[in-house]
Amino acid sequence: GLELVKDWVARVCESLADHSADGDVGTRCHVPFRIAFHGPSGSGKTSTLAALAECQHFSALHLRASDLISAGVGDTQAAVRAVFERAQRMRPVCVMLDDADELFAGSGHQ
């Protein structure tokens, strides 16, 4: 299992390193991309993203959903907005949000 993940991270890093936004080969990629991992606790999702950020020399912004959730009306939305504004200033950045399903608890989403 772990060797497959290492191979996947290496291939993603190679792919990103080989293509730039204007199509030039051999330049680091500056095109935004998104990856969402899901799976049981302890399966290596956060570690894999941290490795990807390291190989691409991204900053890593590691959060837990509980860092964003607030009881005040509009506070959670403001916290999420602040995170993405911070990430924008840190570019390039890998935003890691653990326990994201907590953001939807009680909203009727499963």
C-alpha cells in the first residue's frame, strides 16, 4: 500500500514539475489544482498531502475542522474565508483540512 502511495506522489510531482501554465516543459506548475483524499482515520491522507507539498516546495497550512467551527452566526463562514485569504497570501500552498466532515454535521448532509 505505502509503495503505491509513494509512487503516486512521485508521479504527481513529476507531472507538476514538467508542465507550466503556458505549456512549457521543465517549469514548475503554477496552475491551481485540487486534490481531495477521503478514508478512515490513520490511513495516511495528511501525510501524503504533506509529502506532496514538500516535493513541490509548497507551504503547508494544516487545519482541523474544529479550528473553523464556531457557535456564533456567520463565524464559521468568516473563519473559512480567513483561511482562504491566508492561503492566497502564502501561495503556493497546500491547505490540509482534517475532519472536514465535521463542517457538515447537523446540516442534513452525510
